[in-house]
Amino acid sequence: MAEGSGRAAPGRKVLAPVVALGVLAMGAVGAHLWLNTDLLSGDEMCGGLVSTDAADAVLPSSGRVSDRDGLDERPGDRLAFSCTVESSSFLPGTDTAHIRVSAGRERGDFPFTDDGRWPNPATVSFFSGGATGAVGGVGADHGWVLLPAGCTTQAGPAVVEGYAPEGSDPVRLAGLLTDVATRAAERAGCLTGGPLVAPAALTASPEPRPVEDGAVCGIEGLGFPGPGGRTPEAAEGAVKETVTGVPGESGRPTWACAVEGYATYAVTREPRIVEGIRASTGFEEQPPVAGRPVSGFDPRHVVADCAGVPTYFSLGFGRSYLDAVGSPGTPRMRDLFDDFVRAAGKRLGCSAPTS
């Protein structure tokens, strides 16, 4: 029969299904790469502020990383934005994980205020040098990084903040937030001195320990912030404290101690943090503390001179102390803060009290 009779050659009958299967297979591979991996996605998200690789390193599950609705910016301030990054997959047994990154302006001592938004400073790992920030809290899933000083205005320092899935690697989260802070500062035109450098390692969060009689938070002479300066529960070791070393410890410019349920003490000499505190609205002269001249936002969030180094002190109170206010033997807030500045100041070389 002639070739033009319309009957297909045997080889073509085999080839057509093979090609069709190949196309389907390529389509399936493409769909997998698109839905379950980052291979076909871009290098940046959130308007160029978040590196896909840095976000992928933080997210615990595999899948496609995307920025959902993209960058949400506040008009008039390029350093006020938020963006949610998620890792999703259609593969069985995988969950969607999220990272929320935002930036805004805060009062300079935001890490030490007791408004409930920020993790207790005794539960986080502070870092400074190439970048200034902290990562920690419950699950080590919350972190922040300060932007360069050139980004500070009268409204306060600019801060990049992030929430990651619980149990995320804190060093990788610090790296992600540091990179976002650099990109945000560069975009806003306030990056000076090159990119911020993330920490290569972080100090481990301390474990709670029993309160020591006469040396609360490891500070000799500092009494217990409760009725009578001690409580039966504290004496029996039932009240715990979480302490990040000692005030003035070399290489650790920020110190904090949380006495479970009663009080949180904090000290920082970290230059960028103190600089942001002093530049914030509302920072002004305050009544002397332990006889020393101070300035700050209120009588329990102040900066004093300690051997020529501006040093910030703060004291916040917990529910157990507040419930005991007014009962016999409960120290006043002012007395507790005076005692704290006096005792910690001995370690830090604070200037002599005024006459």
C-alpha cells in the first residue's frame, strides 16, 4: 500500500503515547516544583526586603515559600511595614508555617517595658556588635533588630520585629531579621557604614533557679521584692529567678533578672539601645534614684552615669507583688528600685550620690 494511504506506520503508534506521557510527566514535575519547592520562585519577597533563602532557612517544614499578599506599607514612612511569609505544600503530612516580619518605631527601652508585647528580657538572648537585637521568648520564636542610628527620628528608633514558628533556630531567625533590617535601612536611605552583621552564635537562655537569701538575682544586698523582703515560699526555694549572668559582665552589656511572679530587673549599657532611649520622646530629667541624678521616662525606667558610661536601669512588677501591695512589710516600689540601683551600681561604678 502506498505511504499516502493514511495508515500510520507502526513506530508512530508507539511514539505518540510516549510523547504524551512525557508531556504529562513534565507537567507533573513542573507542578511539583511550583507547589512544593522554591526552585521556580524568586530570590526575594516582601518588596525585596526578605530573602527567600533566609526565610526558607528559618521555616521548619519543606514547601513552597511565598509572601502571600506581599508587603503592607504605611504611607509616609518606609520604615513602617509588615509582611507574612509562608511555607506551604500539597504533599501529605505537611503543615503550613508562617513568619511575620514587621517594622516600626518604638520607645527606646521597648525591650524592658512590661506591656506584655515583648518577651521578658531575662528569657531572651541579646546580641550586639555587628547588629543589636535579641531573640527568645517562649519557644524562641520572637526577635527584633535595631536599624542603624541614622534611621532614628523623634518618634524613636526603628525596629524590625519577627515571629517565627515555635522552636525555630534562633541564630537563623536573628540572621533573617538582621538581613531585613539592612535591606529596610538601605531602601529608606539611612544605612551607613555597610550592612549589619548577624551574630554567628547566641548565648543560651538561662534556666530558672531558686532565689538566694540576701542576694536576689545574684546581687549581694538585694532583698526579695515581696512582703518582709522574704516569703516562706521563697525561703523554701519555691520562688525561682531567671538571671542572665551578672551586671557589667564582660561581653554582655545587657543584663536582666526575672523573679517569678514578683519583679523583673534590667540593666543595659549597650550603646545602640541607650542611644535610642535618650533620643526618644518623653526622655527627661527624673527625681534622683538612690541619691543619683537620672533621666528617663518615669521613676523606674532611667539612665544614670556609671563611670562615664550611660547606663539604663528598669524595674517592672508582677502580679504576686501587686497583690501584696499594702500588706504589712511589703517594700514600696520606690524603695525597691533605690535598692536595686544602689546594689547593682556598686558593680558598675555608678557616680557617687549627690549630697
